[in-house]
Amino acid sequence: MDEVWVLLQGIALGFAIAAPVGPIGLLCIRRTLQHGPLMGFFTGFGAAVADTIYGAIAAFGVSAALSFLRGHETAFQLIGGIFLLVVAVRTFRQQPDAEEREAAAAPDTKSWFTGFMTGLSLTLTNPATIMAFIAIFAGFGLGGTLNRLEASTLVLGVFIGSSLWWMTLSMGVAAVRHRISDRGLTMLNHCTGVALGAFGLWALGMAATGLAGMA
């Protein structure tokens, strides 16, 4: 299989998996509006790194890692659900102010790192991500049929595609952020907090179902 074609497939897969609006997408949009495009991008970039890790597991067919993830799916859902609820509450309660707008013009490295770790942690604790990669790879006949070079190229493509989506989203939102008032940002915080809370409750519900099944 031609490596260029494998790279293009990886880019398409990474973009497609990152694009649906979920918890990270909502955080990326809100943080871009409130703290600037770099903060939004680094939040998504954390998710891109997590996507790459899970993509590598699926591409190389690491059976031990797959077994561990499947065997601890309930624990991941529990941790991810709690984490999402914490982020949801903080997001809902946060009020935009003049200092934050000034900080958005020159956010510090610590803020970027915080955004990166949030995106990374939320995506790594979402077992649906690895399952999505496995299903898509199987559907396209990828994964176990690839040699090491092709698998590495595919994973690189996933990283590029996912990162490209987060850059596109953060830059697109940044283009309109100055048109949104503080009241609009407050409403966005409330809506994002409610949506994140819903995702968190869904994850906890799935975890509870899993625990009930093991009882």
C-alpha cells in the first residue's frame, strides 16, 4: 500500500474522529472565545495527542492494551464522568470579565498547559475513542493488515488530521470572538456547562450499568 495514500487516510480518519462536537469541542470553543485561540487550540491539541495514542493502539493491534481498555471500560467511564462534572460546574459558574479579555491577548504558558492536560485527560478517559478507532479501522480494512511503516504513517496521519481540525476550529471561532459580548459569553458558559454535565452524567450512567452487570 502506498505510504502517501496511507497518510491521507490517516489524516481523514483523524479529522473525522475529532470533528463531531463533543466535550472537547465545546471546551475548545468556549476557551477560544474567553481566553484566545491558542488556549482553545491547546485544549484540542491535548485531544489530538490522545487520539494519536489510541490510533497507535488500534493501528498496531496491541492486544494487551486493547484487553486492558476493554477490561477497565467502566473505570474509565467513572473517572471521565466525574472529571466532566467538575469541569462542567467550573464552566457554568465562570463569569467573563475585563481581565480575562486582556489575558486572552497574551495567555501564559501555564494556561496553555492546563488546556492541553484537560483535553488529553478527558479524551484518554473516554473509552469510546479507542472503540471508534477499532471500528473505523476494521471498516476500512486497516489495522492488522498494515506493516510497521504503514501503521506508523497512518498514526502520523491521524495526528495531523486531528490537530488540523482543532486548529481550524479555534481559528474560526477566534475570527468572530470580538463580536460576542460578555452577556453572550456568560450564556455560552452556562450552555457549555449544562452540555458537559450531560456528557458526564451519561458516562456515569454507563459506568453504573457496567457495575450493575458485574454484580
